[in-house]
Amino acid sequence: MYNLIVLAARPHDWSHEQFIQWWRGEHADVTYPLPGLRRWQHTEVLDAMDDRSREWDGVSILGFDSREDLDAALASPEWQAAVDNVGQMRGKRILVMGEEKTMVEVDSGRS
């Protein structure tokens, strides 16, 4: 999988709960149609290891078969609709992308 990873933080005038409701509701609805999207995972940030990390609200991992498929999605009207939905929300985000490598399988039996 080739992933787009988004680390997201709410605007200062939104509650964490308000952000998560929007992120997993209205914003998700316009993101589902992305062409080539094969997997999508959300992690709601509930705690952090230190104070520097406490400002983030969620991590989103959008999986595609290849960099080319991600590039096609980013050039699509569906991506533009998702960007338009964010609008001038004033939240923060970091977007990075790269090739996924599974280090431990879910059903590996590790204890």
C-alpha cells in the first residue's frame, strides 16, 4: 500500500468532540468517493506521551495501491471536494506519504 497519512488538529475554538464528529461525519462523507482508495483508517487521539504531542486530535491513513493511484486521487474532483469541505477551518495538519511495510501481522500470534 502507498499511504497518505494526515495528522490533524482542530481549530482552537472547536472542542475535540466537535472535531471528531465533523471529521468522521461530514468530512468523511466527501472523502469516501476518492478514486483508488483501498483502505482508510482513523485514529482518534485520546492521549499523548508528552506535552508537545497533546495538540493533535486525529490520525488518518488513506491507502492506495501505488503512488500513481494516490497522485490520481489528489488530482481528482473528489479530492478537491474534500479540500473544499475543510475550507477555512483553521485547524492544523501534517500530510506525509510513503510506502507501507507491515512489521507484525495482526494474527501473528505474538505475545
